Amino acid sequence: MEEKLLKPADEAEWRIRMKRSPGAIIRFDMFEIKNYIVMKKWLVVIVLLFPFFVSGQSKQADKMYDKGVIAFKNKDFKTADSLFSLVAAIAPTRDVYYNLGLTKWNLGDSCLACSAWYKAISMGDYVSGALFNAHCTRKDSVVYNGGMYYSIVRLTKCVEEINYRFYKYAVPGEKDTIVILRDDISLTIDDLLNPALPVEKYIGGLAITAEVAPEFPGGQDALFTYLANNIRYPQLARESNIQGTVYVSFVVRPDGKVTQVRLERGIGGGCDEESMRVVSLMPDWKPGMDKGKPVYSLFNIPIRYILH
């Protein structure tokens, strides 16, 4: 497999991957089917025929993939697009989606290019992640109310997805404070990019470094137990051999409820979504305390995925 190189977006040809990585191994659990002799006989026939079917599909996919690579190198991007799209339909891998993204980009379809790279990211492709971050997202910093508040806004191309966080400027020598908006507030992109946005009208509180940090009911050991009992290793991540650490942040409100769950850094393969799902379902925490009063507190948690 050739090394992937990142090149500027305005160059007509990026280096593509010459070989298609193997797809996922499909397994049957023979113990799940215990009844009906006829069903067992059919299962035996299916199991005997299935490897030949998969092998034939894999060989066909490899041939089309190789033709797609040749077409791409000859700058016949329409043909490459058709071939890579077919391969993605019958034998998708991270390499297929990576190359499909490059092809779509050269055809001028940045939306579908970003979509293909996003699918490659979900299979653990970090270089596709670099391309996606460089060419499919945009960050803006907007200052409001005469310089008292600002936000960092992250937009994803061709997708109605907005990530943002508000801050309040601190006095010199101190750290800026995260602003927590009320849960009933829903802002559009036009709202976020408007410097006249009345931020103070929407503030629920300020996330400070509390004197007493928030705590999961039962303490840290109970938190580890909760995560271990509720996290389910996503099948896609298993099949793609994706391992690593997902970092999630969230706010613990004064009443202990967990809100504003946010992915800070992910690894793909469904692990990011699974981590956010489990964090969102956590029971009420013991809130952070400052000067004897419960306060809004920002909490970060790493969730590690390891295949054994």
C-alpha cells in the first residue's frame, strides 16, 4: 500500500491508495439456532456456499478497484467515480472511501467528497480525518457585546451540524470562563455569527473551577463500573480494528444533571457516538461546590477502547 500524502486542495491529483484493504470478516454464531432440523440443514448449505460467494465478491471488488486506480491516474475521474462507488456498495473499506473522496473532490463535488471521507473516518482512517478537518469544516471566532463574550463556532460543509461554545473574557492573568446557555436555547448559524447577539439574555450560568469538583454517585470507582457495564464496543470498530481513547466533555448543572455533552476528540468506528450515548444517560451527579453553593462545572472524561 502506498503512503498517503496530503496536498493542497487546488492540486488536481492527490496520491491514492493502490490496494484495497481486506473487508470485515463475517462470522456465524451456530449456537443461536438450536431448533428446527430443516433450518439447520439450510444453515449448513448457506455456510458452505457463503465463503465462495464472499470470495467471488472480493475478487470482483479488487478488479474494479484496480481499474478505478488506473482511471484516476489517467485523470478519467468519471470512470474512477463509477468504479469506486460500485466497490463501496459491495465491499466497503476505509481505502475505498478515501479514494472515492479524492475522486469526488476532483470532480468538483466537495459535499460527496466530504461524505466519503467521513465514512472512512468512521472506519478509523486518520488521514481522511485530516482531509475532512482541512477541507470540510470551518472555524469562526465571533466577539459579542462589545468584547465581553465570544464563541468558537465549528461548521461542517453540506451538513446541518453546528458545534459551538461560548466564553466570557477574563481579567488579565486569569483564564476565560465557559458560558453555559440555558437548555431551552436553540441558536441558528445566523444567530451565532451575529456580533449583536444578546448573549447575557441566554446565559444559564458560568462553568467555573469549583472548590469542590462534581462527583459521580458513589465516586470514581462507581463511575468506572458504570462505564464498563454500559459501553458496548461498536461492531464496526471491532471489524475495523479501531482502538484508542475518546474524550468527552459535559457540564454538571447545580442540580446535578448532566447536560451539553460534547465530543472533544474521537476515534471513529461508532466509538464516539457510543461514548456520548453512555455519558448522556449518566445518573445525576453530586454537583460542584464553590463558596458553599452548587455551581455549573465542566467535566472531561476519557473513555478507552481496547480489543483483546
